[in-house]
Amino acid sequence: MKFNQTLEQFMLANVWSGGGWLFLWLIIGFIGSIVIVMLDEDWKKTSNIVVSVLLLIATVASIVSFTKVNWDNDKDEARYYTRSMTFVVPDLDETPATVRYLLKGATESSREGCDMVDASDMHTCIVEGDFSPEGWEPRVGSLDGAIYAIKRTSGDQQRISLNEEMMAYLNEWEGQPARWSGVLDGTGKEQPLGGVSEWDGSSETTDCKFEDKYALDRAFGGERGNSLPNLLAERFPALRYSQSDVWGYCDGDEPIVVVPTTKQIQFKGRTVDTAGGLIIVRGEDGQTKLTHVSNAKAGDYPGPVYPMSLVERQRETSKWAAGRKNEDRRSFGFEPATSEAQAGNTSEYLLKNKTTGRLEWVTPLTLRKSTSELFVAYAITPADVVDDGNLNQLSLYILAEDDPRRVNIDNLEADALDYLAKNAGTFISNGGKLVEFTPVDGDIWRAFGELKGRVVYRLEISAGDNITPKLVSVGPTGNDNEQSGEGNDTEFCGQNPSDLTPNQLVNCIQVMADELDQRQQPSSED
């Protein structure tokens, strides 16, 4: 039992749903009753013998039910989530080897939106279709860079600091540019939420604070009467949330915190989590104002309204799509990459679709239980809509074996580092690193070069060498200086050094050092 569960939630999860706990208690009760009857001195009477036999039969039946319920418990969870899951393959007649177990024995289906269903008792939906080549809008900066920038500029109040779990990437919305946002959380018994800080990739951040008419009296990190989690549990006892799903944004001067939620519902002999809508946190003259929003449509908010944690659970259960045998013995399924280049941020990227303008949770996937870092599929889930009590559709796009978007992330990182070594001066030798590769379109990816926590480069590179890499030096004021092709752009080296960015200075120093080294080499004629 979880401490934040109400009695009704506990009974639903463990008794009324017909789960294992119900039958376990019945078994204990029946065995106890048999013992009590047999200890009775007159237990040999016909009536008591009949009662004992009936109790024994009930005990055996409960043991059978207990075994059955627990055996299928994990599979029943997957059944719920796979009902809102579709595998999209490029050609049903020539399917990639990555989904051969799913397609083996699959039959045509009359179910709406499905061309076929798999042969197992999961009945997973399979359709033939193409993965759009248009891709997504590139991000203005990395998560690490955003955390660094916001931390550096938001420490002007005691007991208020950035909650690193509550970071979100916000795309263009109502005239505001794409940016990262973070919630400035309070701590202790008195300090409420501080506000929201936003970073658009430049050296400065924009803050909006819970003060004056927007002041409130709670914090996620608060204690006792200052605890926002306590207030949320009191007002909405049936809803749950993960701190990593919480995010905030500035609506003009007003800070607003959005809490995507989940809730438990019964499914077969167990409970499962589904979408629970949103809780909007505002401040109003020193009081915390909470509003529950059951449904949200695309464009209502600048960030995700469908919980990332729920998307992750849906994606993880895709390993059951071809049944227990293929999940257990053949390790069917897909998982995010484990490359160091993606460390700490491997899945569920919030990206804006270039074609539709919609926000999507995007995860490039490798084969499950494989050492290969080759991306062979993409998991896509709408992030900008939510319907209380229902799951959003998760689409698993399987890449054809000759698709150029089948990218090995380790090879891509090696190519990117090699390009930076040749075109970014002493960036690598000074401890610079590449972080957060995200897909843009086709086989083009964007990565960020960070030096001492600050984003100093943006790099767009093609895994198949189909375009000339684009290297953008990000100056301290957020101005971009683009380089492309081989060699360094050194036309600015004759300018006043005080007018140059740190990265331009690095490039010029490197060029001069290389020239000096070349002049000091002995001539071949000597």
C-alpha cells in the first residue's frame, strides 16, 4: 500500500479489482475456517464434515484463481496499454527482421485502423504506412545547457532554487519563441514557489514570479502547511503525478505551473494507470489556486499536457506486443539507446512536428537486449492533447532495412567529434563535449557542444553525409555565427579582440598557433 493512497484506492487496487490480494485473503480465511471447524470436538458430525469439504473446495478454487491472476497480471497490464498502440511497418509483404516475430502468423483484421493483428492473444494492431520524412523543429539548446543557464541567473532568493526534475522544452506559442522552462521551487515550512524561469538559448533568462497579486502559499518542496503535494492530495485524492511531468511557463508576468496527472482504473483482475487530466497551479493574492482541466486540445498550452511518465510506461509495455513467448524467450521489443552521448536524456523528447505543428513525444529506439546502438524504430505519441480517462495513441514506426534514418548513434557521435576537432579550434582539447543528439529530419541530427556547462556550439550533421555539417558558434549574447564546410572561418580574426566572442577568439588563437607551428618546422631543403 502506498502512503498517498486513500482507502478507496487501496481497496480498488487490491480487492475489488479481483486481483491477487483478494484471493490471498480468501485462501487465508478458508484455511482458518477449516482449522476452526476441525478443532471443534463435534467436527465429525455430518454437517461439519460437509462444511469442511465445501471450505476445502473453496480453498482449492481460490488457490487456482490466485495462481491464474498473478500469472497473467503483468500481461493484463500490457493488454491495456497495447489497445492504444499501433505498429506501423513500411511494407507488409517485405517486413524488416526487427518485427518478424510480430508479423509471424498475423492475420488480416476488420478492426478500424488496423490492416492486420498479430497471432498472439495480445491482438496488436499492425498497419502499413510510411514514417514522415519531414521531421521536427530543432531545439535551441540542450537540457544540460538550460539547467546551467537557469541556475546561474535564478539564485537571488533564499530557499528558492531550480527543481531540475521540472524542466520542459516549450515550442513556439502565441508569439513566444521556443525556449526551455524550469520551476523555481520553495522549501521548508514557509517559503512557497518562487516562479518560473525561461531560457531561449541566449545568455539571459526571463523570470516571472509568484509575488504581489500572483503570490501563493505552497511549494512542491514545502513542509507541513507549506506543502503543495499535501494540498494536491487533499483536493484531488484520486489523481497522481510524477514530479518529472510538472512544468511551468510565463503568461506575460504571471507564472503558471502545469501538473499532468494519471489515475487508477480497473482493468480485468488488476488496476492500471490512465490519463487524469491537468491540475493548473496559480497564485491569487497569497493563496494557491488549483484548477482541474479534464480535457485539453492542441494549442491550449505551450508544453506537454499528456504525462511523459505515462508515455514511458506505454512504450515499455510494447515488448509484450507479440505475446509472452516472444517477450520472454526471444526478447522481442525496442528500447532507447544507452550511448554516453545520450546519457541522462535518452527518451521521450518533446519535439514540434514540422508538418503538422503538433507537439509529440519522440523516442528513437534500438533493439531490446542488443548491444547495437542502431536506431531501428521511432515511438511517437501526441503530447499536446489529453482526454481524462483515456490513453493517447502510441505509434511505433518501424524503419525499413534500407532506410537512411537507421542511424548508429555511436558512429554519429564519432563523426561529429571528428568534425569539431577540425573546425572548432581547441573546443575538444579544452574539455568540451557533445550532448543530446535529437533528430531533425531525414538522417539529420542536431547536437550541442558544451564547455563548462555552457552551450557554445550547435551542430547539425547528416549520418549519411548527405549535407555539409552546419556548425553554429553561440556567442555570449545569443548571436549565432554559422560555419559550414571544411576549415575554420577566420575572416573575423582581424577585428578588435574585444568585439569577438569567446569561440571566435579560440578559433583565431588556434589558427595562429597552427601557423606558428608550421613556420617552425624544418624546411625539406635544409
